[in-house]
Amino acid sequence: MEARTREGWGTSLGFILAAIGSAVGLGNMWRFPYAASTRGGAAFVILYVLMVLAVGVPVMMSEFAIGRRTGLSPISALQKAGGRRWSLLGYLFVLTGCMILAYYAVIAGWTMRYLLEALISGFAADPGVYYDQSTTGLSAVLYHMVFMAITISIVVGGIKAGIERASLILMPVLFVLIVGLAFWALFLEGSGAGYSFYLRPQLSDFFSGTTFAAAASQAFFSLSLGMGAMLTYSSYLSRQENLPSSAVKISLSDFGVAFFAGLVVFPVMFAFGLSDQIITGEIGEGRALGALFVSLPRAFIEMGPAGRIVGLTFFTALFVGALTSAISLLEVVTSSLIDTWKIARVRAALWAGLVIMIVGIPSAYDHNILGLFDAVAGEFFLVFGAFFLVLFVGWRMEDPIGELAEGSGNRGLLTGWLGMVRFLLPFILAFVIYDRGKNVYNMVVSMLSGG
Ligand code: TRP
């Protein structure tokens, strides 16, 4: 083994929390409840757990195998382990990271604004109107830029002093906030219907191909898979780390936070009679992105003074989650500039952040553009990237089992894992690519026809 001059994680806990920080974000508290509510509630939740375990964990292990084997960020890692042609996949990862962060930071900007709103003046009287006015335009651009600046300032600090330290502080805060909110929701009057919608499955909802594909792509987004984020984080690890067990811990924690977010959102929605809007799509389609930003403040207002505190807590948790995720997205791009183009970290983070900031501006003006970025990069590119990633690890990479066995040692289980990566995942992913590709196609067609 060559000497490692690269910086690394200080502790195993630091790595795990940073990876959970990457995974837990808007995907858990904003996308997951929304996806569950429009796809049959409990049935989606169950399919989702299956996808996390059957697809998410094995793909995360695949990213870990490449990252730790090479000790490099995606482009250089794939070049080293697979040659020039495979490094193209690394370029796709970096592009995907830029595109996701560009719109992700816009939504994170809304979160910051709502947080400050709750803190300073309370939520606006008509959340629908407020949402329409405040989430597009110049002020949305400014919040987006401020959020990017905060993200950049942490990534500039590097792995230990920047990302690890931020995660060690922020993640426990997030856990406490979200569990506290779920506990509080237990005592809401009229929340029973929310729990039963969320937790009681309807058999007919299981048999939809699109629900299946939506659950799979939600798992990719939420677990930060398919664009080398986990690959990059694992490149800073030592050989002692038990990778399969880390993958399980990270995935289950991520699911746990999404599940608890549902335990907050659904009881609140039903207790305040807002469920129809979400389920019938009144808030849904047109304002799909805003479901959470419109309906939750409405509930917070009805609660009176307590609502302001609850709302503040909720948006703080959302902001913390978004920040630690944005950090991982920017780190992928930054570390690629460092490893592949030999640019120093500070300059790399600043330049990458600046470009992404600019790319995000159109999304801060137009929700259709934001939605398109999400469908293309946040869904399609991720499954597309994951498809080639599993082909690489399954068929091209040298002895992936050997890499994962270091620090874990369970070769029997790992043989089963490799079998899945070779023979099962490519088919599952091909189906999801087909389904999500169709979705992007329909979106583009309807946008072009002036919809
Ligand atoms: N997983 C994060 C969330 O749920 C978003 C995210 C961060 C992400 N890094 C990623 C998504 C990498 C895909 C790939 O909000």
C-alpha cells in the first residue's frame, strides 16, 4: 500500500455521523413524507424499507469499496481502479453533484428564510401566498447565496476541522429536534387518522411499478447514492473501518429520521385538516415542491403561540439536515478538483461553490426549472450512475470482496453481496432508469408545450 498523505477522518463516529449527515436532509423531511403521501402512505413506507435494505445498502457498500480501495475522489478513483473510460462515470458524478446542489441550496434557502421568519416575526398569515411570493425572485436568490456561502465556509475547513466537526455538533442536534417533535405530535388531538394513513398499508398500493421505482429512486436520493458522495467520504477512511456494518448503520439511521419526520408531518396534517390538500394533490402537483412549506406553516399558525416554537424547531432541523447534505455534495466536487486537477482545497471549494451558486440562480426564479433539475439530476442521473457503478464493482473492479473484508472479515455474506451486485441490481436499476427516464421525458414534453 502506498503512503497516504491525504487527510482523513479523526474517528469512526465522526465518519458515521458525517455520512448520516450527508444522507439525512431535505430528502428525509421534505421529499419522503411527500412521496409517501402521494403514493399510498404505508405501502410506500414498506416498499421503501425494502428498497433501502435490498438496493441501498449493497450500492452503498459498492461505493465504499471503490472509495477506500483507491483513497481518491470519484474521477481519479475510477481512473485508478478502472482506467480512462471508467473515469467518465466520475465526470458524470461531479456533474450530478453540481446540478443537485444548485437546486438543493435554493430549497435550503427557503428553509433558512422560514426559520428566520419563525424566529423574528412569526409565520405569515397566508402561507400559500407567502410561499408564492417568497420562494422565487431576487430574495430567493439571496437566501440561496447565503446558504451556499455557509456550505463553502465549512468545506474550506477540510475533513476533520470542517466536515467532521460540523457533523459531530449538528447531527445530535437534529436527532433531538426530530424525536422531540414526533413525541410532541403524539399529544395532538385528532392526529389518529394521520398515524393510520401513514402506518396502515392498503394492499392494492403495493403492485404499482411506478411506486416501486419511486421508492427506489427516493432511496438513492435519501442515502446520497449514485454520484460518489459515499465513495468520497469513504476515501478518507482507514482499513480498520468495518464497511458493511457502517453501510447498515448509516442506512437505518437515515430511514429512522425519515420515519420520524413522517411521524411529525402526518399527525400534524390530519389534526389540522390539511390532509386532503396533500393527498388530492391540491397542494400536490402544482406546488409539489412546496407541499411542506405551505401546509406545515398553516398548521403552525393554527396552533397559536406554541406553533411558532414548534415551527422554529422544525425548520431548524430541516436547515441542519440540508446543511450537512450540501456539505457532502460540495465535497465531491471540491475533492475532485483537488485530486484530479491538483487545486488547493480553499480555492477548489470557493470556485466549485461559486459555479454552483450561479447554476442555481435560474431555479431560484422558476420552480419549473428547479423541478426539472430534480427530475434529471436528483432522480435520473442518480440511478443511471448507480447502474454503471454496480456494473463496475460487479464485473470490472479487482477483488471488491477483499476490500470490504478488511475490517469486517465476513466473506460468506460478502459473496452474497457480490452476487446481488452482479446479477440482481443491474436489472432492478435498469427498470428504475426506464421509469424515471419516462418521467423526465414527460416533464420536458409538457414544459416545451408550454405547460
Ligand atoms: N441525501 C440528501 C438528502 O436526503 C441529499 C444528498 C446529499 C444527496 N448528497 C447527495 C443526494 C448525494 C444524492 C447524492 O437530502
